[in-house]
Amino acid sequence: MRAIDLSIVTWRKSSYSNSDGGACLEVAAGLPSLVPVRDSKAPAHGTLLFEAASWAAFVTAVRRPV
């Protein structure tokens, strides 16, 4: 498995985050086939990498009304 340089990505906090620093995540764009995701409160603890298609399917599913 090759190493992926995440120092070049721009992280953005979830729009559902609040100014109190509650539980939230950050996602980064700029990688053509991957979506990096990390905990905004502890970014040094690691990053999860999702295939772009899998991330899109997840976001679609959580946006779907119940």
C-alpha cells in the first residue's frame, strides 16, 4: 500500500459542527478517488480514507428522509 500525502489537502469542518467544539468531523477534498475524514478535536489521532464512491453513497443515505 502506498503512502498518501495529506499535507496538501484542505480540511473543512462539517456544517453540522457548532462553535462549542462538540463532536464533529472534518473532510478533505482534492484527492481524485479518496475522501479523507478525521476527528476535528483530535486530528493527530489519524485519518480514515474512503473511496469517493463509497463516501458519496454514505452521504446520500444519511441525507435520505426516514
